[in-house]
Amino acid sequence: MATRAVGAKRSAVVVERPGRPALVVYVFGRYIRAAHWIRNALLIWLVLSGIYIGNPFLARVLYPETAEGFVMAQIRGWHVAAGWILLAFTLARIYQFLFVNREGKLGIGAELRMAPIMFSWKAWRDQLAFYLLMRRDHPHFTYSNYGPLQFLVYTMLYASLLVISITGIILASPYVSGGLASFGADLLRPIEVWMGGLSNVRAVHRFVMWFFVLFTVAHIYMAVWNSIRTGGLIIEGIVSGFKADDVETTHVSKEELDKGKAQ
């Protein structure tokens, strides 16, 4: 295996492997990677603490007298705090999706421009054929970082984050006096009424939580499987920021490649 730089760019290196070369490119910045792992940590805590809130076994075992511990109140408080932080990250990510272009400036979001991938029959056919082991090479989409299935699932993910945040604010308000949760719940009162009360709000909140659990398991499995099958450094990329791609499908000019060959 040999490597060579692409032009004068240190963020892109051609890795010449038997069969096909790959361009290792820096694609995940520090903010994206940090936000990814912070969101993961928040979701893990929210799921665990949410399960506990539904069944507060610890308080019954260690603190039979409520006045001695207030364990439930503490865990609920940290659960709500983590929920607010997750909501802030979610809103920032949605803003980036909608309004940050490839140059990092305000405009039509670079990822929003990729939405047509969801309506491409060829893209669906190629991606499903890859996942069903009917083709060896991962399909590449020159105008989208995502395949249609990824784009659909990630859209559902962030919509679900909004749903679980809204229902969480409604559920938190009865346990606080004033503050942001109470103010937010007053604004969201029509949604609570439309959903049929707190019982239904709690059911939706819990249902979406299990969607995140299933998504996380499937996401980890598919990322590992994809990285091993294609050699695309997908798992490594979210740690280091570097991801591999075929040279032929990456936006690199001929002049840059020629410079790399001459070095």
C-alpha cells in the first residue's frame, strides 16, 4: 500500500490499494465530531435515566424514606438538564442543515440541497442492492454525502429529536415552578390538549425513546459493517475526521491529481 499527497493539500491523501485507489479526505471537523459524541453521551444518559424515572427502583431500595434521599428528584432534574442541552445541539444541527452552505456561509444548506437523493429510483436501487449483498461496491452519489436511506433515516432522527424534546418539556412542567420549562409548556399547551393529555404525551415520549435505542443499535451495526466491507474508514472517520472514498467519485481536479503523481 502506497500513499501520495493530492497537490499541496495535507487534508487529502491518495492511498493506493490493490484493486483501486482511495482518497482519504478530512471531512468531519472538530465541531461535528465533538457534537456527535456529546449527543451520544446525552442520549445514553437520557435513556437510562428515563427508564429509571419510569421505574424508580433505586429510591425504594436505598432510600425507603423519601426525605432521606430525593433520588427521584435528583435524577429527574439531571434528566431534564440533559434534555435541554440535547435540544440546543439539535436546533444547532437543524440550523446547519437548513442554512449553512458548503463554504460555511449563510444560504441554502448544503445538506438541504441533497434532498433530491430521496426521490431518485436509481439511488434507492443501488443502495438497497449494496445492503442486500447484490453488489460489492458501495454506490456513490456525486451530489449527496448520503444515500437515500441515510437521508430519510437522519431526517426522521432529527424530527424525532424535536418530538421527544417537545413532549419532554410538557412532561417536565408539572414538577417545576416557573422557569423555562414552565414557560415552554404554556406555549405548548395546545399540543398537550391535542394529544389528549399528559398520559398520551408520556406514551409518545417513551415510544420515541425506544426508537432512539433501536436506531443506535442499527446505526452502530451498519457503520461497522459498512466500514469493514468497503474500507471507507467510517468508524475511524468520526474519531479522526478522515474518511476514505474512491478517487473517481471524489471532487478532485485533474491538476491536483497530476501534482500528487509528480511528488
